[in-house]
Amino acid sequence: MDVFGEALKDQFIKGSAEILWLHNSYGEPEEMPLDIFFRNKKDMPEMELKALDLCKGHTLDLGAGAGSHALLLQQMKKEVTALDISPGAVSIMKQRGVKNILEKDILALENIQYDTLLFLMNGIGVTGTISGLKNFLVKAASFIKKDGQLIFDSSDIAYLYQHTTFPDNKYYGEVAYQYQYCHKKGNWFNWLYIDQQSLALVSKECGWNSQLLLEDEYGQYLVRLTRS
């Protein structure tokens, strides 16, 4: 069930939507603001704008959502393909004018190589776990050019455990989410937030060099990975 896509479509068509709830494995449900998926350049933070500026060659915008980043790359005269697994999101991107779109699971990519892989709004979290990130980085080498780059943001969520202990059976940045919209619930899915030190170790193990590009006071950071 495309709960996320239904919420996006209501926001796009009606200009408003019911609350999109994000249930999680670590606390109370959170409200997911939908307007952030329809931002223009003046509403985007410095971290996202820097990432877009650094895109080169043919960029694959993974987890593109409503297509705001892809549209801005098009305006910048950069070649971009937007990818999302949500049929609702894909429909909206077509209506908004995104030219090249793939409705596909990220891990099902094959037979084409890109210059830049772009994950924004913590899109790399879709890999789900540390093990999932390792598997993705190994696979990504097959659909990114040798001199290509992987650009994404993530954050250290250690602050969630200030008053409790870290999980003893998994990495603390491995969490689970479930969307709920208008009494409809989607399936639970795993999501990953990874701290900078762990990312550097994982990247090196999988044959990538990591470069810190930007970080803020909230533990969020932007990195670029290139193949070793």
C-alpha cells in the first residue's frame, strides 16, 4: 500500500492533507510535514544546495519523492534521472515536469552507470542497517562510473539515548518506521542513521573513500564517497 504516495498526492492536488504519521521503534509517533517535499530553492537548507551544486555528469536522484531536487537540477541544466519506488510520487513528478523518471527499487538498479548518486533528506537510510549499507556500497560500484561519486547526508542520533542505554543487539542508528495516513498503515520498514566515524569505517571496508563536506550543530552532515 502506497501510504506515502497517497499523502503526497493530497498535498499536491488539494494544497493540504491530513496528518501523515510516522510511527517509529524508539518513541512516540511523529508528524511528517508534507510541504517539505514541495520546496523550491529558497526554502532548501545550505546542505542540500551544496549537494546539488556538486552533482556532475548524469545524476541519479534516489528516493526522489515529489521531485523537488530533480527539478532544481534540471533548472541548473544538469542531466538527472529521478528514482522512487512510490507510484504516487512518480505520478506527481511527471505532473511537476521531471523529465526522466524510474519507478524502481534502489537495489534493483542495473545495466547503466551514473556519474553521481544522490541521496538527500537522509535518503541513504533506505539501506536499513549497517549490513544493508555495506551491501549497497558493494553493489553501487556496478552502477557508478569509476570516477563517479556518491553524495548523501545523514546524522548521528545518539541524542535519542541520552537518558537510556544503547541497544545491545544492534547498531543504535538502526531504527524502524511505519507510515499512517487517514487510518491506513503501510508496512514497517528499516531505516539507518549512521555517525561519521562508523561511516568512515564502513566506507573504507567496502572500497570507498569518504570526504566530509559540511556538518551542522544538530549532528547532521554531508559526505561524498568516491571509489578507492
